[in-house]
Amino acid sequence: MDQQTVFKRMTQSIDTETLGERLRIARSQANLTQEASASALGVSRTTLIAIESGQRRARNDELLVLANLYATTVGHLVSVDSIHVDLAAKFRRIENRARSSGSGEAIALLNALVSGAVELERALGAELKYDYPPPVRVSSSNYAAQAEDSAISFRYRFGFGPGRIDDLYSALELDVGIRVFSRDLKDSEISGLYAFDSDIGACILVNSKHHWRRRMQTLAHEAGHFVSDRSDASITEEDTSQLPVGEKFARRFGAALLMPAPTVRSRFDHLTFERGGIDVQGLILLAHYFGVASEAMCRRLEELDLLADGTWQSMRDRGFSSNHEKEVLGDAPSYAAAPLISPRLGYLAARALRQELLSEGQLCEMLLVDRVYLRHTMRAFQVEMAPKL
């Protein structure tokens, strides 16, 4: 059978409407307008609309052009088993941010990471199990109390207890069923993204350029969006004004999740009893206990009325810096950067290789890593990859 016949059979295996929708998703992920795609294809915008809506089938030569334009392959576009998730649509309400190149690239990256993860899971029949608590209907007049109560309920539902949460990444993925990814984002002002899709569930992307403490705060914050308006989408930035109530809830929830009020009050009372009050050294030790930045700890004490409002700003005005933390903590152990492949996905990738379901090249495409990184990650699963006794 010649190559053209194979190509024709492959492209005819998918119905026109599904192919059109996949082309629309691929264009959205590539952050291209209909006008730009139509121009590259040499057709009118109305023709492209007809292709994407399934009213006109794309010819084989057009598929090749569009696949190249969208940085994908014809095989991925037409394969029955390939996954095409349109998370970009979830972010369209955030118009002022989604139009920036940094936000657009971050959304496309999350979309690609989720698609690859789900495709790997389905290849192995190992889809992520969900244990989602009921969403909270946030009240504009009572959001702070709701956030505090929700954080405590969340902790005890998933067995965190009252102390420090050491591995929130794994807990959210394995216990809750939220897919969590960590990658360098072009826009350093973006801390993270959250999105939910009814077919694949909730997912979070955290900016791995940030310090590990800040990444934990971002992860807890995004979990707040998951707990409240689950079907919504969010791009979290550090400096925002006129926050909607959902964002206020997420910020309070994130702080309460990492620094539960009863434990904070207990530790604060213990420190003040020992020292006759709280000083800078005590604040740094308290922040270290909860695994958060000194600023986050100070602001948490302020919102719990354990310190006066404006204490953190006063500390900054008097020259507080990370050098003070080093003086108190010494050379505290540095935490490794978040891996590009989570332990769960690494385990699944190792299984796929061992069972010869997927090649290294296919896994690199799905997980968005190069072969060197994939092989380095697979070393941790050498026992699993070895033949069973």
C-alpha cells in the first residue's frame, strides 16, 4: 500500500465534525486567530469557519499545512486515541490577561500538559481517581469565615491534620485527584493557573521559577479556586486590584490551608510566652515551622489579629530582608526544584515503556520533556521497569 493511500485512510477514519473541533482547539492552543490561520492556508475566514464547524472537510494538503502551523502532527489530529482538551476557552473571561503573550503561552502550556497526561493515563487504563469535596458557594459578606472553615474541613478530609503540609503537590494529585504541573513560565508575574474541565477534572500549573515557599502558597491558593467555583478558571498574579470575591476567598483559603488558625494561635502563644512577646526572630521561626515566607506568616498573623495591621509594611520600611532569615535559620536545607514529571506520571511512563505501549519519543511528546530528562526520570523506576520475578 503506497504512502498516499495510507495517509488517506488515516484521515478518513475521523468524522468531519470531530476533526473540525480538533483543528479549532489546535489553533486556540497555538494562540492564532481565524484570520491568521485562513491566511496561512490561502482560504477565506468563512472557509476556515466551515472547516472548524464540520461543514467542510479539510483536504489532506490543508491538514498538512495546518498541522505544521499549529506545531502538531496530522497523526495527532486524526488519531482516534489522541486527547484534545480546550482549556483555553475557560480563560476567555480573563480578557485583559489572556491577551498578553505570557498568559496565552501559559494557558497553551497547561492545555498541552493536561492533554499529554490524560493520553498517557488512557493508554494504560490508569485514569486519575477523584475524591472531590462539594464546592463552596462563596458569600461576598462572609467569604473570610467560609475560607477558614473550608480549609480546616479540607485538611481533615484528606488527613493533613493540624501541622505543616510537607508535600502538597502529591497530596492534591493522589488524594484529591487534581492534576498538578510545574514549569517555568515566561511571564514571571504569573504565579499559577487553575482550570476545570468536566471530562478531565481539575488541573493546576505552578510557575517553577519561583521560590519553593512561594510555589506552595500558589498551590494552596489555586486549591482555593478548586474548592469554591470549581468550573471557573483563574490566572493568579501577585499584584491585582479590585479583587472579585472568588479571588479573596482563594487567598484566604490558601493562607488558612498552609497556616491553620488554631495551630497558628497555639504556636504564637507558645512563642510569646517564652519570649515575652513576638520579635523578628520568633516570626522567622514561626514561618519556618509552617514552610511559608516570613511575609506570608506576618500577614497571616495580622488577619488573625495576633499582630497589628501594617506590621509587615513596618518591617519592610525598617529594612527587613532575606538576610535576617539566614541569620536566624543558618544555611537551611534548600528544597529541590519541582520536577517536570510528577512521581505519578513518571511511574506511568515507566510502565508504558516496559510494556512497549509507547516509545521514548511518544512519551517526550506527551510529557513535553526531552529524551535526556525522560531517561533521567526513568532511572528512579528501574526496579518497576525490570521484568517481574
